[in-house]
Amino acid sequence: MAIVGGFKVKTRAIITAAILTTIIIGGLLWNPAQPEVKQTLLVSTTTSLYETGVLEAIKSRFEASHPEYNVSFISQGTGLAIETAKRGDADLILVHSPTQEQEFLETGCGVNRKIFAYNFFIIVGPESDPAGIKDLAPVEALVKLSEEAREGKALWVSRGDNSGTHSKEKALWKATGLDLESMRSESVDSPWYIEAGSGMTVTLQLANEVDAYTLTDVATFLKNSMKGNIELVKIVDSGKETLNVYSAIICNPDKNDRGMFEASMQLVEFLIGDETQEILVDFGEDEFGSQLFRPWIPELDTPDSLIVGWVKEYAYIDGSECPSEYRHNEGNLYR
């Protein structure tokens, strides 16, 4: 026996009480019903993917089959998306500007670039089409628009935010032979070239307010049109010059210490897998009456097709979506 508080207590009773207390406390601290703590996978992404809702559809499917992860998106223009990743504040990027993507790879910040989708840019504007550019080829349309704008008959709104859309716009203006800096200077006294410095939705709304033309991806345009946010209409249709290609690039694990390389690989593999590619086939049909994004992987079944040739010419780097020197533990990603 032991003496506790002046009373005689059997030693066995003390041991039993101690064991029961330990079990009770342990049960309070460990609850098997509590959900397992998930790892956060940070994706820095272009606004056109995020604002249309397609990423949420992909996220829900991915998390259902990978319950250990929580995918979180940082939505911004391609330039800012890349800068976020360079700072180490993301695990991978989803962007649409091949020249900026190549620089990201060449600086050693990114690895395992993979194309997963595409669509097209279009030029939209007031239904009255004051510049008279309807159905012209994109470069021809911009030349005429600039001439009409100098006479006070038209306005142009640029994203002006170093995004993928802005990059495409600058490439189109360069193809016209016109000097972008001169156009900016001209617009100081007689403003016709207006820079929004914001995302696609805000740019569309600004163009709508001032009856201007702008370059937009089809997906964001359709979403804003169906919601009644804008009254702009398609003026110049899509084609080779307005091709828009989406790629995933994983942050180089040698420079990024977040430690989510394997999770990022799983997400990229999911993006090019059958489930996501099928999501892209139907996404937008019910709500907008049109396919917003086109899956890239099925196109590879017909390697000699026109669209494959366009994508390779526009979005490949030295003949590859990701040259071997920019690959890291890629497994079967390029099979």
C-alpha cells in the first residue's frame, strides 16, 4: 500500500488510475476523426485561366484523387506570375507567353515545361466598328485602326501589364512595323492608345466604357459577354497570328525550397492526363455555348495537322516544348 493525502491506497489502484488518465488525455489529443493536415500546392497562374473557372474544375478533380494536397491559386498576369515564382512564392506556374517562359527556363528558375491547352485571341470592339476593321487579318486591322485613331475615329485599350495577352499584343503591333513608343507619345496630346495596366476583365470593361477596341482571349471575352459585363463584339477573328498556348512550368527544386516538386509533377501529369483533357473539351459549352479551351494532348495524335504546326512554330523552344537541358527528374512526362 501507499499513503496518499493521509489515506491508505493500494498501489495497484494508483497505477490503474494513472493508466486511465493517460488514455483519456491521449484520446483528447489524438482524434482519428480529425482530418489529416494537407500540404498546400501554390500555383501562380494567368488570369484568363483563373477567371473563367476552369482551374476550379480541375482543382476539385485533382484534390479528389490526391486528398493529401490543397491546391491554391495566385491569379495575375503572366509577367507577375513568373516574378512570384522567381521569388520562391509558388511551386509551379500556368502561363501563356512563350518568350517569357523561355527566359524563366534559361535563368534556371523553371523546369519541365509542358503544354496542356490552347485557344485564340481576338480583337473586340464596338458593334458600330468605327475604324472599319471588321474581318480584316489582325495585322492589317491594327494598321488601319491606328490610321483611323490618329484622326480621332477610334480608340485602343491595351492591357499594359506585361501579361501574356500584352506580350501577344506587342508582337502584333511589331508585325505592323509601327513603333509602339511613338504611339504612346502620340497619345499624350491626343489619347487613343490607352493602357489599362490591369487584368483582362478590367481591360474589357474599360474598353466597353470608352467604346474602344482591345485584344482579348476568347474565354474571358465570352464569360464577360454572357454575364452582361460588356457590350463589345468580336471584330477580328482568330487564326495563326492570334494563337494562344498555355503551358505549365515547375519551379526548379534546386532554387525553390518549398519542397513541393513531386506534388507539382503530379499536378502537371494530371493536366495532360485524360481526365483534364476531357474537362477542357466540354468546359464552357453549357454556360457560354462555346468551348473555351482546347486540349493540346489529343492534337498530337495527328502530328502533321495545321494546328500542331502552328503551335510548334509559335510555342516550341528550339524544336521542343522543353529542351532536355531544362528537364529535371521528368520521368515519363515527355513520353
